[in-house]
Amino acid sequence: MSSAIPTLDIRRFTHPSSAEDRQAFVDELGAAYREWGFAGIRNHGIPQSLIDDSYDVFQRFFALPEETKKHYHVPGGGGARGYTAFGVETAKGAKYSDLKEFWHIGREIPRDSKYASDMPANLWPSEVDGFREKGYALYQALDDLGSQVLGALALHIGLPETYFADKTDSGNSILRPIHYPPITADDIPNVRAGAHEDINLITLLVGASAAGLEVLSKKGEWVPFTSDADTIVVNIGDMLQRLTNHVYPSTTHRVVNPPGEQARKPRYSTPFFLHPNPDFLIDVLPSCVSADNPSRYPEAITAQGYLEERLREIKLK
């Protein structure tokens, strides 16, 4: 494996020139995830215009007065929908809160769905024209792309390509537009987002507007991963790590403050946290258990149970 986190062309999987090339993509993606837990995905088919339009409405929301934004905070909602203010979320074990504010968009489901109690209705800011239209279009595009990545990963694990399809079709997935405000003081006690692992199956990160993402290598070194504009970063989360008995690691990562004047610019980024359906049972796959890698999780847990456990740890519950 090279020392750089690889970026792969997903058209080799979705529109392959040959069966061999499709298999090679699966092999390379699986190898990247086993080594890094991270990969870049390009030629993903999400129009740049949709990404740009989404960022425009998100930035317009974050530019609203603080009092206006706080109207969209849901007390006791654990940040599941709407607005979470600056300085609330704290990486597990961190002394200081992260330097960010964010919004959560969830899946639109019928309110009589069996999942309705775990997946609240979305809030939409009336002050920003197009927020709902553009924000949810990006949600759906990233949900579709995530399904393609999971299909390729399923094959690498030795599962049917469609293994995850009926386990994520009502997934409690979240689109999270984030605003990291400019850092204007010289003495900042924390990085913008503390070292952490993601909770979900996989995370898709679109259009980070500044450098800062760093990934912890197996050698214990922080490796910067600033992707090209046309690349979406896709990483493994803790639920998939648990499902695969750590064969595919959920890698520690952080967002550091850039040096000098770059720190005085705002940073915007929009991760999509792809979750399973709330009642999906996370139980170690037998194919990921061996004499060298015995099961680390003898007890299964539902996706919703695991999510709630983790949200308490990061002070969102």
C-alpha cells in the first residue's frame, strides 16, 4: 500500500470497461479501507452545480443572526435535526468542545413509519430560499453514492453486492453542513474538530472548502488528506468496523487549524453520515472472524441502540 490515501474512479465499478476492471476497483477500494479506513472517490456523478448551490444555501444560513439560528435548535433532541450552536459537540475524551456550529438534515419518512420515533421530522429555515430543495437533493445524491460504495465493499468482504441495500434503505442517515468560524485569537485551546472516529457505517465528505483534514496512519502519524474539488472522501465508521470485527478500521481523524492567515478564514464542510436502518442488528460477520482475529463483540446491538450510546459520549444526548 502506498503512503498516500488513494483516490479511485468509481466509474470503474458503475460503468466498467471489463469485468476485470470492476474487480480491480473492488480490490483497490477494499485494500484502501483495510489500510487507511479512507479513500477518495472521483467521477461520482454528483453535479458540481448541486454541490455549489448547497454550499451557497448553507453559508447563507450560517450568516444569519445568532438569535435567528437558535430558533431552530431542538431542546432535548440531541442535535438530531435542526441547529446545534458553536461549542457544544465534544470529541470523546476531549477537554474542550469543537470549534464549529452545524445543521442536521435527516431522511424524509412518512410520519406513520415504524421508524418515526427514532427519526424526527426535518426542520427547514424559512429565511433561506432553496435550503430545503438544495439540501435534500444533496442528501439523496450522497445516499445513492454511498449505496454504490457499500455495494463494492460488500463484494470485497465476500457478501452479495446487494447485502446492504435493504439494511440502509430507511437508514437514519444525516447530512451535516458545518461552519468552522474564523479563528481570530492567538491562544486557541483546541483544534477545529478534535481527534475522533465516526459512529456510522460510512461517511461521505463533500467539498471541504479549506485544508485541515488529517488521518491517523497505522504508524501513528497524522497524514493530511486535502482532496481535489471533484473528489468525495469516503471513510469507514465504527458501526462498519464493529460489523467486520475491525477488518475494515474506523480510522481516527481530526480537523486542524491551518497556519497563519488561513486560520482567519471560515471553513465549511458537509459530511453525510450513512447509517443503517434503526433496527439493523450489528452482529459480527462470520467471515470476519478467524483464529487470528477472534470476535471482539460477542453481543449484538441495534444500530439505534449503538447510536444513542455514542451520542451520550460526545455530549449530544
